[in-house]
Amino acid sequence: MDSTQPRVIRIESGVVRPSGSWIYVWIDVDEGSVACVGATGFDPELRAHIHLTSEDPDLGRVRATVPRYNERTFDVLAFGLPSDIDRSAAKAALLTELNARDLLESDARSVDIAAFISRIADAIEQRVRET
């Protein structure tokens, strides 16, 4: 990033409006396994911080779901997504691929099931609205 160009962070009605799109994985450095997969519109550093510090399990998912998270060492790999790729779809596709390659910790696999069920529910909702 050019340090002479400002980065604009939009705040509307007291809410930060994310300007990016990221998919990320938490890799346990010692185990060599993927502990968490996520997608966000916020900076990955901020999202990682929230994962570790928020007591709300929907926001602090690593804190809430990854066993011994505070005793382990992780590398978080973050990948910027083009604007035409849906974050949820990218996350679901990545989870499917990592699961097929047997790279997910058993606790992280349940997230894959949740994404699958969410897609089924989306299809049902779409069908109901069409009738």
C-alpha cells in the first residue's frame, strides 16, 4: 500500500462498513492441521483479534470452539477475494476441499456440515419464496 494515499474507512450510523473481502485459515503450527476456516469483510488481523478476545461465541469462534486455543501457536493465512466471489461460497468451497484432503481438525469439520446445511436451507427458502 502506498503510504501517501489514505485508506478510507467508512462509518455509517455508528457501524464500520468493511471494504474488503477475505478468506482465512488458522493452521496449528505444531500439529500441521487446520483449526478454523473463515471469511470476513474486515482486516484479517482485526478478525483474528476478535476470534481470540470476544466472549460472544458467534464472534469469538476460535475462543469458543478450538480446544486449548490459548496454549497453541497458529499461523493465520489470509487471502484477498475478488469482488465477484461471494465470501460464504468461497468459505464453503474451501472447507469442502480441505475436508477432502483430510486437513481439517475434527472440530473444524463440523463447520463444513454447518455450511452444507446452510446451503440446503438457502435452497429451501428460495423454493418457498418462488411458490
